[in-house]
Amino acid sequence: MSQRSAPDRTVWVVIAIVTGIALLFIPFSRFVLNVNYDYTLSTVAVGGALLGIVAGVLGCFAVLRRESLMGDALSHAALPGVGVAFLIAGRDLGVLLLGAGIASWLGVLVIQAITRTTRIKQDAAMGIVLATWFAAGIALLAFIQSVPDARQAGLKKFIFGQAAAMVQSDVQLVAIVAIVMGIVLTLLWKEFKLITFDLEFATANGFRTGLLNALLSTMIVIAIVLGLQLAGVILMVGLLIAPGIAARQWTHRLDQMVILAAVFGAFSGAVGGIISGVDNTIPTGPMIIIIAFTLVMLSLAIAPQRGLLWVVLRTRSDRRRFAAQTTLRDMYRYALSHQNARHPIPVAFIRGITGSQGVTGLKQLEAQGLAARENDAYRLTPAGVQAAASDEANQRLWDVYREYSHALDLPQVNEDRQKDIRDVLPAGAVDRLQQTLEGTHA
């Protein structure tokens, strides 16, 4: 219980910190950065936060299913749909988004058809759809721009987004979609979780995995289409994937990952939108992605257990522990060769055997009270002698295990001599090893 409670608390602390920073950023931006929260900025900030929640939650499933490229493919696949919809109905936003959704969904069908009927793997199929659909979209936009009709002005902004064009009705639409998707995820949480982690098991147990996969892909398509106006077809994949990647570094539990990704997504959308309000020349979509990317980098760096900082610290700690253990063995053997476990060991001897690692080991042993310095030599303390003798006995048991484990019908375990064999094998197995050791030395 204690092993899980600490990481669980860490996640909730992170959620509280990110939420607190977001709330404090509002008065900071108002009074320090002189941001004017007018109708447009407020709409963009709220819309960005809501869209970040939707994208963050759904992006978790894409990340865990190793379908991050799917979001990129589907966002790029939306562009030709925008072009076709414009040729049919002009600049009506609802029709444009509908066209984008249809094109993205066709991209899903083509990807599934390629992987199902050929030997091409999914990542290659996604790359094919991404390049083909996006090229078709660019060609359509080039054709539209050549048509002498003022209605097409600004259509290219679907590539990078046009957050300033968001109105209150767009925010309400995103909110409604977020609620509906939240209900669907709640009702089908067990099923989505199962097809995410073990699709074959779900299929074998009669779950309609095809329908569930289609539903999950449809929800991702809807999230991408909603984000086109804010981030555009190129950057929308960042908002879809980045919060999930950042959240994955902090927890191994899906429920916590989803909640944390929603918080990261909301933070990115809101803060990115607010920062863009500091200067009209700062584009909203790219700024949102920059904030999301910053959260990813911070998570990769400092997340407990998985962060790069913790990996470096753990590696350094392991090296010091190994140096101390190796030096303790060398000192004990040297002292016993002089018929006295507490015989002084010259520093030059230790340095000559293991170099700088031996010096590091001596410092660690001294700090742990296992060795004491006497001029140019070290002497094991009583506690050091006891630790060395215990380690020596442990190494002998490991030697016996390596030679007689099959003959004694012992459990097969990874031979890790840095661990106490009593922590690896059952007590009965250790007793048999001890008896064998005593018999071989009788």
C-alpha cells in the first residue's frame, strides 16, 4: 500500500501545483503583463482550456496505444476536407469543420484498410495517408487561391489556426462535446482501458473491439476538428499528444494519467492563449504548443522515478553504493590476509586496485561508519567488519546457488550479487544452500 500511495500523492500534488499556477497567472498577467481580458482573449483562453481538456484526455489513449502518429495523420488529413467543403458551401464554418471531419474519418478508414489487406504496417500506412491527404489539401488551397473570389481570403489559416476567430458559440460547442465525450468515456471506461492495454484479450472475451476502436478513433477525429480553428492542422497533433506524454511520466495509473493530461491540456490552452494576448504579433496556436512542449520537457526532466534528473541521481547513487560495496570487500580480504579483520589498509593499496572508484568507496564507507581513517590508512570499524562478514557469507551462498541450483531444485532467479540472497529466495531454499555450503567445507 505504501509503495503506491507515494506516487499517488505526487500526482495530486502536481495537479494542485499546475492548477494553482494557472489561477495565479491570471492576476499576474493582468497587473504585471498588462493583459486586457477583452471578449476575444477571454473566449480564446476558455476555448483553449476546454479544447486542451478534450485533446489531453483522448491523447492519453493515443499515446498508450502507440498511435501518436495517428493524430498527426488525421489532423493533416482534415485539410482536403476543408478545401472541398469550401468549394461546395463557401466559408460557412460549420460546413468547413464537417468537411474536415469527413476527410479525417476517411483517412482512418484508409489506414485500417491498408493495414488489414496488405503487409504494410500501421506507422507506414499513417505516413502514406498523412503525406497524400496533406498534399491534396495544399493543392486544393492553391487552386482555391487562384479563383477570383474574395471569399477564400484567410482560408490558409486553417493550416496554423486562427484563434482570434473563435466566438462564444464555438466555446459552447467545445464544452458540449467535452461533456458528451466525458459521459462516453465514463460509461465505456472499462472497455476502452481493456482495448488499450490488451486488445487480443478483449477480442477473445467477446468485446466488440472493432466498434470500440472505431468509436475511439471517431472521438479523436472530433477533437482534432474542434482544434483546427485554434491550432490548425499542423499543430493540432501537439495539443493532442503532448499532455498525454507529460502525464505519462508522473504515474502508471490510467485514471490519474487522464486527469493529469486534462489539467496539462487546460493549462497549455489557457496560458498559451493569455500569453498571446500580451502582443498581437504572438500567434495563439504555436504559443499553446510551446507551453505544452515545455510541460513535456519539465516532466521528462523531473518526474519521480522516470525523469532524467532522477535517473541521473539514481545512477550516481548506484555507482557510489557499488563502489562502497566493492571497496568493503577489498578491505576485508586485505585485513584477513593479515590475520586481523581490523588491520589498517593503506589508501595507496585501495587506490592501486580500483583507482578513483576506491577513493569514492572509502568516502562512502567512512560516511556510513563502516571505516575510519588513520593517517594514510583506513581501518574497518566493528560495524564494518560485521557488514563485510555478512557480505562475504552472502557471496558464498550465491556461489553455491550458481553451482547447485539445478541439483537442489531451487527456484530460478536472476543472480544479482548486490542483493542479499535471503531477499531473493525463499527461506527454505536458503537453508538448503547453507547446508550445502557447510557440507562442502566440512
